[in-house]
Amino acid sequence: MNNISSSGRRCAPATGFTLIEVLVSILVFSFGLLGLVGMQARILQASTQNADRARASLLANEIVSVMWAKQTTAITTLPDYKSWQDRVASPATVGLPGGKGVVSKPDANKQVTITIAWRPPSMASGVAANQFATTVAIP
């Protein structure tokens, strides 16, 4: 492309457009990168929540196994119950952060409800704790 105008005078070449294009492309790339980092944080949070739910389910199944082995739903007075509650509350081993496990008293049908609640460290203080509950009947 020649830089001569219609009047025959030489025009200065257009400068600076490449710099502006590069700056705009860096801005667009930065927004994309920020979105990716935010998405990664959400994926990590969801993965942690799913792992906590799976652990709560396994802990509930553990106390159900003890009930089946002893053939009773009146487990709250046995030493197994206290050691199970300690495991639920110990995130260093297999438990959950701020974990609390409770087995309700048996009803007329010998059914109990096992409830495990926990509060992840990243959860806001005003939000209700996460909870897993299951009902079991031992014939």
C-alpha cells in the first residue's frame, strides 16, 4: 500500500493500531482466563462437597453394620456408639469437619434415623450445616 494521498502529498503511515489491537486481545484473553480460574474454584468446591457426602454415607453405613451385627437399634448406650461419634467428628481420620453423628431412639417399628451433620471450613457461618440422614429398621 502506498502512502501518497490523492493530492500527491506523502501521508504518514497509520501507526499505533497494532498496539491497540494487541491490548484489546490481551484484555479479552484476561477475561477468559479469569473465567477459567473462577470455574476451577467452583469445581474444586463441588468435588469437596461430594467427597464429604460420600464419607457421611459411609459413616452412616458403618453404624448400621454395627446395629445389624448386634441385632438391635438401641445402640446409643453401647461403647460402639461413642467411638463412632468420635470418628464422625475427627476429620483427620475418616470423619468430617465439624462433624456430629446422631442416632435417634427406636420407634415402635424398631426404626431409627441416623443423621450426620458437618460444616466445611469454607462455609459461611450463617448458613445451615450440611446434613445426611437415613432411616433403618432392624427386624
